[in-house]
Amino acid sequence: MNISQVHKTKFIPLHFLFWIGVWFFFVYFFSYNSNNTNYVTWFSSFLLPITMITTYFVVYYLIPKYLLTKKYKLFVLYSAYTLVFSTYLILIAIFGSFVFLSNMELQNMPPMSRNYVFVLILVYLVVFIVSFISLLNHNFKTQTENKELLNKILDTQLQIKSQELQYLKKQIHPHFLFNTLNTIYGFALKQSKNTPEIILKLSNLLDYILYQVDKPKVSLKEEVLHIKEYVALEKMRFQDTLKVSIKTNSIIDEKQIAPMIMIPFVENAFKHGNLIDGFLKVDIQINLDEDQLNFKIKNSVLTNELKSNKIGIGLENIKKRLDLLYKNNHQLDIQSKDNWYIVNLTISNLNNLKNV
């Protein structure tokens, strides 16, 4: 038995009071139909250490080592050994009391102390009560620890998701900047008068990327505005080889969305689209119906480009972001048909955004 557990417990005063209560219980029990106070007092005092040894052995050794570890056969076996040993000690207490306290006269023994079965039941009643309380306490501690562990796991998962989301956002930024700087470079070589306007639009986009994208939500109207600014930049780059259409219904200021959800699809359309009959065609539709956002974008693409599987670089990133932010709240459909690459995104409840 690990005696240190008993000594180190902060409930030693409580143990002390408990065993005093058990001693008084023994005195009260054995005093039934008996006036031999001396016998009852000493017999209860002999019985108390036997009860204490049995109880602590069961609670601090048998239960944690065998019962809680599900070694049931060994628990039953050693419990039987404990019963035999405690029976032997109880018989010694009864016989010793009979010899030394009653002068070997049976009539001087209190009636309740003569019956070995009653004495054994009384001792193990205390053992069972303490064991039951110990098991309840262990169960409560286990549930508390499991709950704390679960909370730690959930916190860790939340941090991982947050870090993953930030990583995915940062992967998107270079594509934006690279394409726009390419446009500026081309206009600068031509010494175009549109270069300042492009730089201004780029400045607005960089402000959005650097300062707004880290927010959990941004205005949907602002997201649409930056899509239009991005398209305006691409118009300057493609000039007469671009046919683009943007259709959007009225969007109220209160509606919000996770930043950089639609723009990567727009970027993808210009980056991987192909000129057919001398034009790159891009069609964008953004509709808001109460809390449901319907976003559709399609761009012209050559059939052999689709088969080469070059389209969709970075698409997995935006899919992961959607799964993190709108896990059970969105539907993304991507298909190719008749030299069109078509993306349909529906977010059914814009307000139901995961906090990661």
C-alpha cells in the first residue's frame, strides 16, 4: 500500500474526524443490550485499526491498481485475500476481548460483539462506504480532467485553423501583387499616361490586402468594389483584347463577408483564361438575395488548356478557406463547357461565419 498517499493528503484532519466518528459508531452499535462500557470501549478500540487497515488497503491499493486498471480477476483474487486476512484479525480481536475483557465468561460479552458475522458486516460496511466515496471522487476528477483536455484540444484545433487560414491568405497575396506589377511594368515601358491611374488603383488594392484582409469580416460592397478595381486594372492590361461584363444587384452596407473570397476566382479567370477569336471573355455575376450570395464567373478557355490541367492553380487554397469559414454553408461548383470555364459559388448564410 502506498502509505505516502495517506500522509500527503490534505484531508488528514478530515480523515481523523471520520475515524473518530467510526469509533463512536462502533461504541453505539456494541452497546446495544449491554451495560459493559469498559468492554465496549476497548473492543471498539481494537476493531478500529483493523477497519482502518482494511479500508486504506482497499481504497489506496486494490482499487487504483486493479479495479481502475480493469484487472478484474486480480482485483477479485486480492479482495478475497483481504477478506481472509481481515477475518483472521477480527477473530483475534473477538477472542482476545473474550479472554482479557470478559474473563472468559460469555455472559460478560455484549451480544453484538459475540456474532462474528455482525462484526464482519460492520467492518466492511465502513470499507464499502469509503470505497464508494473514493470511486465517486475519482469519477468526478476524471470527468473534470477529460473536460479540461477536451477544451485544450479544441483551443489547439482553433489555433491550427486560424494559422492555416492566415497561411492560405498569404498564399493569395503574391498572385495579386505579381499580376498588377506586371501591368504597371508594361505601361511604364510604354510611358503610358495611364500609369499613375494604375498605381493609384494598385495602392487601393494593397490597402485592402494589407489592412482589411486580416479582419474576420469586411463589407460585401467593399469586396465587390475591389473586384471592379481589379477588373479595371486588367482592362488596362488587355486593352482591346478583353471583353468583360460585371452584373451585380443592390447590396446594402450592412452585409459582410470573409475577405478575399471572390477575388481569387476573378484573378484565376484572367490568369488562366485564353483569347478566342482575338478576345478574352470574362463574365461576372454577383447577386445577393437577403442573406444568400450567388457568385458566378466564367472565362473563355481553350479545350486543350483544360485537358492539360493547368487551370486552377491556387484553387485548392480557396476551397480550404471556404471549408474553414463556411463549412456547412456554401456550395462550390466548377465545370468547363463549350470553351468556358465556369465557377458557381453560393453562400447560403453570410452571417454564419466560423470564428477562426
